[in-house]
Amino acid sequence: MALKIAVVSVICFLVNVPLGMWREHTKKFSWQWIVAIHASIPLIIALRIGLQLPLIAIPINIAAAILGQAVGARSEKKKRQTA
């Protein structure tokens, strides 16, 4: 079970990195910004249901998704600063 949670968390992270990069280029609280934040949720829910993960996986997956968003946004900020 722990391996399934870890795999889904890594997928959450990897899917959210490009979404965080996109979010960095949108106006805060615009519809694009909201979509960039929430676009991965259906995939995460489908994976959780399909793999029958326990409820403890929810906060772990959310943390991985937030971390992915932060890493993506930070990399875009650095890219813009160096350009």
C-alpha cells in the first residue's frame, strides 16, 4: 500500500510541475490561474479510486501536488530573472 501511495504522490508532483510553470504566467485569481491549480485533481482522484488508496493518502497527495506547483513556479521565476 505504501508503494501505491508513493507512486501516486510522485505522479501528483510530476503533473503539477508544468501546471505551476503555467500558473506563474497567469494573472492571480483569473480563470486560467484557477484551472492551472485544479487541472490535476480529476487525475489524482481517478488514481486514488482506481488503486483503492486509503484516506491517509489524501493529505500526502495534496502535499505532493502543492510541492509540484511550487517547484514549477519557482523554476519559471528563475528563468524569467535570468532572461
